[in-house]
Amino acid sequence: MAGVPEKARYYLERAVPQLREFEAKSIFSPDEIRSLVRKRTDFEHLVLSPGNKPADWLNYVAWEKSLESLRTKRCRRLEVRTSSKHTGQGRVFGILERAVTRHPGNLDLWKEYLTYARDMKATKRYRKVMTRALRMHPAKPELWVIAGRRSAASGDMQAARGFFMRGARFCTRDATVWLEYARCEMEWLEKMDTRKGKKGGAEKAIKEQAVHSDDEIKLGGDDSDDDVDENGQLVLPDVDDSATKKVFDFDTTKTLESNPALDGAIPIAIFDIARKQGFFNATVAERFYELFANFTKVSTQSKIVQHALDTMVELYPNDSATCYCYIRQPLINVDPNAPSFPRALREALARLKSSLDTTTNKPQLAEKTASWMEGILSSEDLDSGIRTVLEYTHRTLPKP
């Protein structure tokens, strides 16, 4: 079995043609070439040693990327048009491939590999690496989120839903995948609303939602017993099951033609199924609520937010998270300088007074409310009367 020096020599010799090009085209001086050879030799001995760490590989990749960046700048300045960038990219890909083979359990290496493939627009390699990473780490929510958001960004919502739904099956310890799935769907609804005023936009959006929709969440009624496991928890349908009933069939599509945002059904379904999972609690529900509240341009936002709040009131009526969401609801999408803000603030303060009497954690509710008020008070052009009311309320909040 070859030792570390022999292995290092093998990989270093593969870079000789590139070094000869550097010298022949005067991209780097002889002294610079000798210096980078020494540096590359040190890295090769380091990463090939028995005690190498993932950080050593990441440092090696960072150095090779910086070298490639310097080569590109030199070629541009010297007007060298025949120097290929593929050689440098190939070396980086080769190092990353060796890195994930040596440390398959390290998530940072897989993320670096995926990021580089994305940045280099190496689509085929990206797909292969992502597939390997997900097979190696099916319980890591970060990878499912990266895969889902990548597909959504490229306009392939069917593939994005497939990734998120598979991730939701594997990642059952926290709500990361569920929250990002809901965020992705809200972003898609926002895009659909933008298309609403354009000619043919609604029809195109509906068509995109209707095609290959057998990998979407089923939107059954509240009394439906479909997709319930032995513990009584709702589960997601198998995206590979061709017999699964389509959510948006022909009749449904016709019914929704006047509403390209699909009435917010999918985010609501994600929230409803998430509430049946073991990780769901008042804090998770609040995160869903905040997520929905941030999408001010979605036409059905108020309906989705109200649904989340109704669920919180039903499950955790006096929890500080529920009370805080209840207090803030009148002010969602209301600008502090808008004429409607004083009336909305009056309603919010009335809710604050009643909630402080009923909540199970008054100090926590006061802390959340104080943080929210400080954000409004930081506005320099806030009306003086509103500022006075908020400052007084802030001072009179219960102290921990």
C-alpha cells in the first residue's frame, strides 16, 4: 500500500500540465510557481495524513479557489485568452470529491461541494452530489431545505415539493423542513399574485400548479381519516404513488381559475399536518405565524394568519406565544405612518390589557411586547401622539 509521499506525488504530478501553462504564458513567475508547488505539497501531505480533519480539506479547497481567482485576474490583465479555467475548476472538484469520500459524515464538506457546483453552474454534478448527500444524511434538514429551495428557485415547484415532503418524513425531530416548506409555498403564492394582473398569468400559474400535482399534500376535510398512522398522526402521502389522488384535478383547476393564489390551501395544509407531529408546540406555532405574517404581498395572507391564530387559541389559549400573536394581529400589514394605524394600535393595546390578565407567563409576554414596541419606536418619523402612547405603555409593562 502506497504511503503518504507516494500518494501526494501522484496528485501533484497531475497538476504539472497546468504549471507548465502558467510558465509558458507568463501567468505566474518561476518563483511564484515554486511557491505554489510548495504550498500545494504541504496541503497534499496534510490531507493525506492519517489524522487529517475536514477543516484541512476545506482550507485546501479555499486555497485552490483563491489560486483560480488569481489566475483569472492575471489572464484578464495580461489578455491571455487561451488559458482554460476548467483545469482549475477540475482540481477543486477533485479535492472536494476526495474530501467527501474521506469524511462522508461531515456535513460542511457536502455543503461546500454543493455550493461550489452551484456557483460553477455544474448542474449535472450538483444533482448527483445532492442525491449522494441526501442518501448519506437523510435526517439532516439542512440538505432537504437546500434541495427544495434550489428547485423552487429554478421554477420547478413539483420537484421542490417532492424534496420537502420526503424531508418531512425523515426529519421528525424539529420543524425546520416544515417551516421552510411553508415559506417556499408562500413565496410561490407571492409570485402567483404578481402574475395575476398580467395577461395569461393566471392561466399559466394554474397550469403549473395542476401538472404533476400528485406530490402535493392532500387537502382532506377535518373529519377525514386518510393518511393517519397507528398513533393517530397525519402523515404525508407517498410522492411516488401514482394512485394518489391529485389535489388539483381538472374540476378543481376550473373552480380556482379566478384565484391564481389557490386560496392559500397548501400553506394551511402544511400547518395543519405539522400540528399533528410530535415537535409541534406553542413556540413552533408562533414561528409559523410570524412566517405567514411576513408575506405582506400575498392576497390570502389574512386568511392563513387567522387560521394559524385560531389553531393556537384552540391548542394553547393562554400561552404567551398565543397572546403575543393575538395582540399583534390587528397591526399586520399596517404601516406606523398610515391613517389606519391609530385604530389598529388601539385594538392591539386593548388585547394587550386583556391578555396580561389571562396569560400563564406574564413576564415573557411583557418581554415580547416590549421588543415589538421598541421596533416601532425606533422609527424617526413616528407620530408624536403614537410615540407618547407607546412609550407610556412600554414603561408600564410588568417587569420580570
